[in-house]
Amino acid sequence: MPAYARPRARAIETVGRSVGRRIRPRADKMFEDIERAWHQVDGYGQVCGRLASKLVPLLCGKHKPTYQPQRDMGDYVVVTNVAKTVHTGKALDQKRYYRHSGYAGGLSYVTLRQLIASNPLEPLRRAVYGMLPKNKLREQRMRRLRLYPGAEHSHGAQFKPGLPAFTAEFDHKDSPAVLRPVTRDETP
């Protein structure tokens, strides 16, 4: 008998043959296709920040029973009448949006009133952007938010019967969105 122990002979792994434990592929929901619905929200008379906090769960997909925080499960959200949203208190003159040029003394700001005058969609877009989780999915989710200043929008084809489409309604300020399916006779 030799002084050293001889290693046991092992099978060679080839193209059609796997050696060792046989691992069954997991049926994981991670790789399933995501069905995205379209939601139409009317922003007329809604407070900007409260409206933004109700849009974020729709963009993230938290209203779905299959929600997973590491995946982008959210739906498309079309918001109309964004120019007619309401800002409370003295926010129009006191709220400031800061930016910096990168140079010394390069800090500048724009008040909410000036921002609305230049682009009425921007305050709601920035509010939703600030409320989304700060991760790699943030930009992807923002691309599914469609804002329109008036009542007309260009997504009528997505709200046809047979496709998953909903009209989101809010009962009062602290209620979650009530999703009502779009019927045949109504097309937002």
C-alpha cells in the first residue's frame, strides 16, 4: 500500500452529461413576462404632492399581488389636466427648486410660480421623481409616467376594451386609488 491515499476516480463531465447533484431548474416568477396595464388619472383640482404620492404605487406595481421590490412590476400611468393641479398654502412663492452649475457661487433657484409658468408639467414630474425609490429602476419607472396639461392625450389606443386599462379615482385625500376598468362605451 502506498504512503499516500490515492484520490477517488471521478466521472468526467461532458456536453450531454452532468456530474454531481442534479439540480432542477426553479420555476421562478422572476423570469415571467410582466403584464402592464394602463391607468388614466384626472389631475383636475388634485393637490400636486398628494396626487404624486398616489401615482408612485401604480408606477412601482405595489397594487399587484405579484409585487417584488427588486423587479419593475409597475404599470403605465397617464395623467391629464396636470396644469390644473392645486398647490396649497404659500408654496407658489416660498417653494424653491435649486440647481448648481458646478462652479463656485453657481447655486441658483427657481420658485414654484416661475416653474409652472415655464412648464406646468414639471412640478408633478419632480414630485413623483422624488418619491420613487432611489435605485436603478427609477428612470425606467419614470418613462412610464405620461403627463398632459389638458384633457386630451395621445394614448386612446391603449384604453380600448380587451386591453388591461383602468381609470384611477380618489375618494378623499388619504384613500388609495380606486381602479375602475374601462368599459366599451367609455374611452378616456
